[in-house]
Amino acid sequence: MKLQQLRYIWEVSRHDLNVSATAQSLYTSQPGISKQIRLLEDELGLEIFSRSGKHLTHITPAGKLVIAKAGEILREVGSIKTVAQEFKDEKKGSLNLATTHTQARYALPNVISSFIASYPDVSLNMHQGTPVQIAELASQGEVDFAIATEALEHFSELIMLPCYNWNRCIVVPREHPLTRVDSITLEQVANYRLVTYVFGFTGRSKLDEAFSRAGLEPKVVFTATDADVIKTYVRSGLGIGIIAKMAYDPESDSGLVALDASHLFDYSTTMIGCLRGTFLRGYMYRFFELFAPHLTRDRVEEAFKAANQSEVDALFSNLSLPVK
């Protein structure tokens, strides 16, 4: 059994069983990959892929287990290389992040600027997606860190660390009747058409829970994953917007008024996580601390020793998180 064979079956599974596309991505030949997969199957005495002629049709039940183990082995190999790189040059390497648009647009710019200033030789790559996509990228080892708020049940393979709490505001045009209300109620909000986040994005579940508890049915007429898009449609008169408070900028959003809604909805907590067992390089610890100052190296190392996520949560249970 060769490491190269494990890489081939792993990559083929990630390229929708397209051997030609896999060969192209690995800069090798299609016949070479097919031959090595056959040799591995012969050695194991089972089929990893089912075939129709020369084409792979699906992964066998046994193949799914073999490929999962191959992924684990390849990640361990990657960790060994990372250890070596840390001792060769602790300020050189790469850092891959996966997060949502809101985090990338409003929470991370200053953090990334500071990080790059400190580590100019570290290549930083950001992937944006849905919380589910982010979890998948992280669990497969495609990214080092995942930053998310929603759908945390999909992050069970990761150690998730709390970063900060945040809440929402209601954005309306300057002459809107709600601007003359001292303290908005959910009942008043429910009287208007709403423009807000797609379910599963940026704390949307907390919004739905609040209306449900109050026995109200919100009139959601338009949803988007991007706060800038939501604000655009509020300006057009489609409805009032509910967005993350951090996504409102008094200067660039001068045509809109932000009304505090923190008393209407429970706060949400943004988390950062990575695969358990990941070897963290020095600059990775620094990124944790830049993004969330309470995530010191000592705290992160302690969290990585925890047996499960419940123990991790207990470590931070008495900590007062910053609010954005």
C-alpha cells in the first residue's frame, strides 16, 4: 500500500469519480491513476469503486470506509509536514480560512491586516460559503480554520472556540415611522415586510425563535446571504431590514437609520474552530488572539486537551465575551 494510492482514491472521491479531472488536478495521467487504484483494490481484496465499463459509477460501502481512513492518513501526513515547516521557518507557510460573507466583510478586515503585517510570508487564503459548506471544508482538512455562527451541529468533528457575541439592528429609510419610536417591539416589526438573512445564515435562527416565542408570523418577503444586498433592497422600499449590527456603517449607509434590536433577539455567538489533532503553528495561535484576544495560546492549548466539545464549552463558561 502506497501513500500515493491513498491520495488517488481520496482525490477521485472529491472529483465526483471523474478520473480525468483528478489526473488533471494532480498533474498526472488518467491511466496511471486507474492502475494504482486497481493495484490497491487487489491488495485489499475488495472494490473501492463500482464500475460500468471504464467509468466509475459509485463508491462501495467498503470503499467509503477506506476513503475516510485515507483522508485521516493524508491529514496526518500534512500535519507532519507542518511540524517540519514550523521548525524550518516559523514565520513562513499558509493559512486557509472558511467563513461567511458577514464575517469576511465586517469582522475580519482589521484582523487580517494586522496578521499580514506581522507575517508577510504567510499566504492567507479565504473561502466563503454557507455554514454547511464551511463545516465540510474544515472536516475534510481543506481549510485550517472555520469561522461561523449558525448550523454548529455540522461542526462536530471540530473544536469550536467562542470569539464574540453580537446582535442585530433594524435598518429603515430615514423618514420611516419606526424612527419615531423610542423602543421598538416585535409586534411593531411584524407589521412590516421584512428583508433579512437566508435561514441558516448569520444568526437567522435567533430571529425566527424570537417571533415564534411571541406567537408572531414575520412577513419575510426577501432573503439574502449578504447584508449589503439586504440594505440595497431596504433602500428600494421593499421592506425593513434585520441585519447584524456590525454590518451597519453610519457613513456608507447614510441613507438608512439603524434601530437597536438587541432587546428583541437573543445574542448570537461567533465561533472559530479547527479539526481536533491539528498541529497549530505559531502564527495560527497569533491569528486566534488577533481575532479574539481572550483566545491566548494557553487557553487554546487547554481547549485542545479537552475530551469533547462540552468540556471545551465549560472552559469558557465563566468568560465574558466581547460584544460587537
